[in-house]
Amino acid sequence: MYIMDRKILIVDDEADIRDILQFNLENAGFNVETASSAEEAMAVLSNRHSLILLDVMMHGMSGFQMAARLREEGNMIPIIFLTAKDTQDDLLTGFSTGADDYIPKPFSIQEVIARVTAVIRRTEAASPLQTPNSDIVKVGKVEIDIQKKTVLVEDQPVQFSKKEFEILSLLASNPGKIFSRDDLITELWKDAPYVLDRTVDVHIARIRSKLGACKVYLTNRSGYGYTFNQVD
């Protein structure tokens, strides 16, 4: 079975939620470990884990803080937030920490299983984006190294989450080409059944923020989609 032996770490301070998720994910074929706090999760997390289901509001370190710390340490394990917080600001905060998906509470077990499976599949199947002639994509004052997964903005290194990097690389590799939200979802969220347009918009907002003065390169053509091009 495809998902057999994929180890999921559930992090939630509510025992009932941990138990329900563990029971159903194990029935779906996953290997599951649980933690009642972000601090406990950080202690048990290893490269044997394939994904983290992470509650946001917990005593001590929050889910957002844990995710941010992992990304700062270079740990790019897929993270799906489970939370009752579902405002635009909360989505922005979640994705800015490098989250791969975001499931608001209350949720259905079927939805959780579907999203976990989709995120693991696309993470394991992901291959580096390539350009026809070079591993270096340069548009104006933005330089992207496809192989090293690094970005220079005005000669300064800027950190992007995995999904932000994929979006930026795709747009910058095709300067002037307009990508609709559906185009981006189809290209970069393969096998993900629940990705919404606002998910794309949140990622785009984060990318533009990190581009600083170069954010003018990334524009929204109203009614059409997003494009990346040097602005003289």
C-alpha cells in the first residue's frame, strides 16, 4: 500500500483529538506518533517522520512558533495545520511559516486523510523545477538557483518556503506568461483535492512581501492571473 509505513506526528494538546486522529490514520495505513505539546514534538521529531499534523493554539510554544523554528533550522518536513483559526491573517501566518496545508476545525476524518495522503504524495513525487537552458533564473534584480533552492533579491539572500520557491521559480522561468490560479494549482498542487484560490493568493502575498522593492515584478492581471516580468 502506498502510504504504509509513512510516519505521521500528531501534535495537539487535546487528548481526544490526538486519539481520534491516531485511530483513524492508523486504520488508513499510516504509522502514527503523538505529542501533547510543541516542546515534546521537537524532542521526538526525526527524519523517520513524513509529515506533521500540527495544532496552532497550544500551551507553551504555539504551532506557528514550532513551524517557524523548524524552517529556521532547515527542516522542510511537510506540515499541515489543524486549527479553529481560519481568518485571512491566520492563513497568511500559517503559510508564512512554510505550512503545506491548513485544515480548519471542525474537520472530517475523511478530509484529513485525503489531505495527508495528497501532501505526502506530492512531496515525495516533487522534482526540482527546471529551465530549458540553465539552472539559474535571473529576472532583473532577482536571481534564482533552481538546484540549490536559493534566491537573491538585489544581491541579498532571501528565504522562501518550499511552495513559495516553487511558485516564484515557475513564474520567473516564464517571464511575461500569465498563470491563472487554476494554472498554478494544477502545476504545483498535483493530487491535492482541496486547494482553494485563496491559498494561491496567500502565497503570492508572502512572495511579494519578501521581494521588497522587486515586488513590482510580480503583478496580478485582473481577471487573468499572475505574471512575473522585469519592470524597467
